[in-house]
Amino acid sequence: MSQGLETPVDSFVERRDYASQDSVPARERRQFVNSHDELSPPAAELAKAIDEYKLFHRRRFITYEEMLSVITSLGYHK
């Protein structure tokens, strides 16, 4: 039996329980850059759409499949 290694269950805080959190993260986390000021209008539109996707889905980084879904949601196609 270990001594002093047990912690009360009541002290555990589940930070992954997003359903109980009513607020949006305090700071936006961006995968690429901190500002869209120097982008062309189409690139800024894509960057904003990706940022919105990440905020909505609470993702810091997205996969290529997710990026493709954002791009196609904007109306782009091959």
C-alpha cells in the first residue's frame, strides 16, 4: 500500500468537460499567424473561416481533411 500518494476524488477538476463551460476561450489560438492584415481578401476569408471552424470545434490545430471541408464550405472545388 502506498503512503501519501492518494488524492481525494473531490479535488479532481475535469477540464475537458466543455459542455459545462459557458464561455468561449479567452484568447484565440491560431495555427498559422496572429494577424490576417497582410493577406489578400480571398486568403483572409479562408483564414477567418478556419479560425471560426477551430473555435466552434474547440480545436487548436486542424487536419488536412478538416481544412478541405472548410475550403469546400466556402464554395471552392477542383
